[in-house]
Amino acid sequence: MAGYLVSDTRKVTTHRFIEMKQRGEKISMLTSYDYTMAGIVDNAGIDGILIGDSASNVMAGNATTLPMTVDQMIYHARSVVRGAKRALVVCDMPFGSYQVDRHEGVKNAVRIMKESGCDALKLEGGEEIIDTVKGILDAGIPVMGHLGLTPQSINKFGTYAVRAKDEEEAEKLRRDAALLQEVGCFAVVLEKVPAVLAEEVTKNLTIPTIGIGAGGKTDGQILVVADMLGMTRGFSPRFLRRYADLNGIITDAIGQYVSDVKSLDFPNEQESY
């Protein structure tokens, strides 16, 4: 497989994420939710693919990530794993699957890993869930943390605004990041936090930070694939750069197809048996 910027075609591992931080190489990540998109993203040379519970919004049309179930995450993850050959594949644990207690969290984590074949799991939160994170790590499952804006807690926060702008919340984020590293997480996502704070946390950790709306000084970046490809409309946060306008391209293509069918232009003689 030859990705655009990939000379090393070995499978990306959690250990290689840490190695990339150590040598100052930025880590690229995108979400994917299905086999076809995962294959394209993987072949383009991405380092990591996240099966985000953002599938709730992107694939199912829900207003929040909260409705996603373990069964649904396994379905999406299984599809992505089949399409990704090189990238590290990380799956979100959905809301309610690990917040109840350690036993329930470990049980669900083991099930997701066994039934999906993904490489690691991502959990939102710090000190509140640290006992469960330890349990999952003790079971031999790699864990990526997630701090800052944690969408599964939207009803608690009541807003998707930038987090950790005040010193009290910033200090908690610093402590939580150190705690996640201490128990053995291999990386941590920092979502929608001030760039200066994200840079500070990144410098203080030996594990990589993956930013989304956290400035350019994190060890890597992640975006939702449908957003950066311009498939979605009406969602334009400051941190989002659209690399294509697939919404327009796909709409034009389908419109042309409709026109060709109605005008009897499709199928023509060459497209018939």
C-alpha cells in the first residue's frame, strides 16, 4: 500500500504514536464509520482512525452523541477495521457503557475489542472515571483519554463552548491529563480548549496529545471526516477547515443522474447487455 506521504507501511501501533511524539512527528487522525470511507482514509496515509460516537450525528442524524449503543459502535468499528490496513483504529466507548461502574466498563470494553477487532478504545473524562480506565488497562486494552469539551457530558455543561477558560477548570484538566498518563493511557484528545493550555499540557506529557480546536501545538490533530470533506452543511466551528466540497460534488452528480434517467440518456447502448 502506498499512501501519499507514507514510506513506512507497517501497521501503526499505540507504541508508534508515542515514538512519533518523541521524534516530533505530528500525528494525523480522522474519523470513519464504514468500510468504504475507512479504506480511502487509510490509503491516503492517515496515522489513526477514530470510530467516533459522532456516528450518532453524522450517520444517524441525532442531535447529540448520547443515543449511541455498544452494539452500534461495534457494528461501525467492525466495518472500519475491515477497511483499514495500516492506521491505528480507535473506537469510542459510548455514553453509559463505562460511567456506571468499573465492572460494567471493563465488561463492555472487552466486548467491543473482541467483537470489533479494533486496536484501542477512547473514553471521555478524567478523575471521575480513572478507576474504570485502570480496569480496562489492566485487562490489556489500550486506552486513549479525552479531555476538555466532552460531548457525552453535554447535558451537564449545557453548551458546546470552549472549555477550561477559567483557571479552576484549566487546573483540573492539567491534573486529569497527568492522571491519565500516570495510569497508562497511550494518548489523550484535547477538544476545544485554549491553545496556550493545550500547548502547556502537551509539553508536560510524555504521551501524545491529539487536538481538535486546541491550536497547533498539540502532537496531532483530528477532525470528523464528513466535516473536513465538506459533506456536512451548517456546522462551521472556527477549528474546522474544509478540504473539499463533496456536498456540492455529490449533489451535482446525483442531479445529473436524475436528469439522464428521465431524458433516457442513461443507460445508453454501451451500458446495456
